[in-house]
Amino acid sequence: MTDTRDDSGGGRRSARLWFVLAAFVAGMLIVPMWRTPPDVDAVAGDGIASALPTVATTWRTLGRLDAMTGFAPPEVAALNGRRVRIAGFLVPLEDDAARASEFLLVPYFGACIHLPPPPPNQMIYVKMVGAPVVVDLTVPMLIEGELSVATVDSPYGKVGYLIAGRVATPYDPERSAPAS
């Protein structure tokens, strides 16, 4: 029986090709984690998001961001750079502030203040572009603005999202419910 294999290096070429392909795929998965988070002031500018319709989102959707790796699944990545609307409770970043231009938005009352802070994917750093918001810790607020999926440091730890806030109103479940 005669060996009909071609010993011209095809096996090595194939192994090299697989190695290059694996390195490329790994690079595509790792590079987004190295990305520098946007500057808070840079996000506050008018962008393309203001021309797109506002998307109502939920804490359940935002919770899908992997807090350890920063990986954003498609439903979260689709919100990056979009104008969103979400309800939550304010956590002022300054003590005794009656009004705040920068604050955290969290899904439940008392988060960060009397309890350990929520994970980064359940906190949004909000920087209001217009007028400051009246701080009332007991009233849920509806915040609308451009969302960035970005790690931001806060006095309460890492935060997974950033919003350049445009509108802040007290949350009214009757008025704020999505149309069916």
C-alpha cells in the first residue's frame, strides 16, 4: 500500500490557519473589554441618539450585562448610544443635597444608603444636561437620556451604565406604562 499524503507542509499550514482564526475570534471578544469608558462630559453632548425614538427599558434588561467581564449581550448592546427611559430611585452623590446634577439611579428604594450597593449592572450614573433634579429619596423618578454601556467609578463602587440625563420626572405608573 502506497502512502498518498502530500508532505508539503499542508498540515502545518492548516494548524497555523486555525491558530490565526482562534486568535482573531479571541481578540474580537477581548478588545471591547479594553475600551476606555467615555468621559462623563463627552456623553452629555447632543448626538445621533436625540434623532432616534426613545426606548423604554427595564432593570431586567440592564441586569443582563455581565458585571464581571463587561460583556453586553445583543439586547444590552443595542441600547448603547440610544435615548432611553427608565424608572428608579435617586442616590445623591453629595450629602445633604436638595438638588443634584449627578446621582446614581438604582432599581429599589434604599440601595447604597442602608444596604450594600447593587451590582454594577443595576446602577446607572446619571449626569443631567439641563436643570438639576430635586432629590427625594422616597419618590421613584423616570429618567430619560442617552445611555452608554460603560464602567464608571462612584463613591458606591463600580457602575455599569452612564446616562446623559435630559428629562427627569416623578414616576407615574399610569402615564409611564408602554402602549400595548
